[in-house]
Amino acid sequence: MTRIIAHDIAFGIESFGDDDAPLVLLAGGTTMLSWPDALCERLAAAGRRVVRYDLRDSGESTTADPQAPAYTLRDLAADAAALADALGGGPAHLAGIGVGGMVAQVAVLDHPGTFSALTLVGTRPVAPGPPDDDLPDHDPATMKRLFARPGPDWTDREAVAEFAAVGAEILGDDPAAARANAARVWDRTPGTGAAVQLANQLGMVFSRLDCAPRWRERLPEIKVPALVVHGRRNRFFPVGNGEAIAREIPGARLLVLEETATALPAAAADEVAEAMLTLG
């Protein structure tokens, strides 16, 4: 892992594959570890240069004040475009997961010449908060269980990992994988303050981010090949959100992972990589 300066921001990145290969840029949701190692390695083995990165206020990227972000969703989209330009090699295949998928949608709309393809995983076409009437919201029972829990001692690595494992069980994800991933995220977090840990572990910065104006109505403007990947068992962003995105982006392919919930599991790496590679 290393850092690169783009858009006057330092970004934590990790690269896989040949530097001269076509670029696949993976926007974290919010840290780069939202993307499984297995997927990055599979894409690199197929002749791609894979770069996953941390969004602002997470991981090795510039951390300022996650409780009062002085940037917008469109700034994060501009970050993705600036990173693609800084890494070179022509238009990039941009992929975003979760809230990173919101960044990716706006990035391709606002910077169309920078990207050659788009993959969206487990996301939705509107900003955090109440969704449009035709989009399924978070599962109420799941959210009640998820947010009724007291927060952990954020200075205690094992407590944070256990908190993540229990949350994964509630969401239908693999608790053991979530525990291990949370520990990796904790190790990369620049400090143990609650706000910074929340930004890294839960992406709470997005609840305070200015995401205006809307972009859903612009999705038909996307001209690059697009893939929408969604877990059938996703209780946070139910699958109807992915289905809506796929309907509204011209020619988009929808890949529903029948056994997947919110997190993208390593077991799905081959299937997702194969679908991504068909986009170019």
C-alpha cells in the first residue's frame, strides 16, 4: 500500500498487476478493504492493473474532520477522476461499492471522458437518507437490531472487531470475515478517536455529506458499458435498488448474487471478476 497525491488530496492506494495494463479503479466504501483481496487478484491475473483506494477521511487517505466534512459527494467524484488521470493509461474502468457506488455514479456522469466502463456493487441511485418511493429502504427490523447496540470502545481493537462480527450476523454477512476485515481496517485507521473510527468502520461521514443535487434522473446519460452487482439477501440496500439502477442505465447488465447479503464475499470473486472483464 502507498499514497498518491491527486486533486490536492493524499489517497491511500494499493495496486495489483502490471502498471502498463488497463486500469480498473476501485472506490472504497469507505475504505479500500471493502473490495476483497481475491477479486483484486483475479482481475490482475486476467491482465488488468487494479488500484483500490480509500475515500477521504478513511484509511490512509487525508483525514480532516469526519463529523463536519468540508467537501461534497461531487468532490469525491472529482477525486476519482483525478486519481484515474494521475495513474495514467487512458480511460479507466471505475467500480464503486456501497457508498462508493454513489461516488462512482456521479463520477461517470460528471467526468464521462475519464472512464471506459462502470461497475456498481451493492449501492443505490439516491443519496443517504429516505429513498424515492419506488426504491426499497433499509429493512426496518434489521436496522433496529443493528443500531440498537451500544458502540464499542473504539480504542479496543478486539471490541471493534467483535462489534463488526455481530453487525455482520445481523446483516446476513459472514461474521468471521467481518471480524478479520474490521481488525485490518482498525490497524490502518489514523487514530482511535470515535469519529475517525466511525468514518472507517461504518462510513458515518456520508450521513453528514452534502449530496445535492440529485443524479438519479441523469443515469440514462451514462454511455459506457455498465455492470450492476447486487446481493439478493442485502438488507441494507435491498436488491430493488440495484434493479432500478440497471433499468435506468442504458444497456446495463444486472448480476444478482443469490447467496450474498451486504458485503461482497471472496467466494463471489470469480463470478464478479468474469462479469467485470466482459466490460473491457
